[in-house]
Amino acid sequence: MDTVDLFRFKTTEQMETMMHDDHKRAEMSGELADIFFFLLRFAQMNGFDLAKCLEDKMAYNELRYPMEKTKGSNLKYNELDT
């Protein structure tokens, strides 16, 4: 099973059901561990500082999605009123 198959095209209700199924949670746990390991190893091998990447992305998103325009909304930055 591909990692995303556990999550792809699931409704909120299906995800909630999965969260209460010990077998599915164990599957998800294993997949999340694989993803996390891949991310850490990729960053290490290619010289990425993940903490800095996150900080930079959060700062960038603050510019793209200012709180006064986006609070309570799920619009993309290019759909917001300027």
C-alpha cells in the first residue's frame, strides 16, 4: 500500500472512524514514521536546516496570508481581497 492510500480521498467521517480503529492507527503510525525518517534523512543528506525551513515558510505565509484578511477563511492568497 502506498503511504497516501491510507489518507487519499477520505471524508472527514472516514478519517474519524479510522482514528478509532487500532489497526488503522498502527498502519498510520508506521507510515508517518517512514515519512518522518525520509524527511530527516533527505534534509541531512542535502544540507537543509529543517527548523530554519519551517521558520522561513511561516514568515513567508504571514506575508501571503495576513491575519486580518484570512481569519476564518480557507481562501488561497491569490483569492483574497487586496
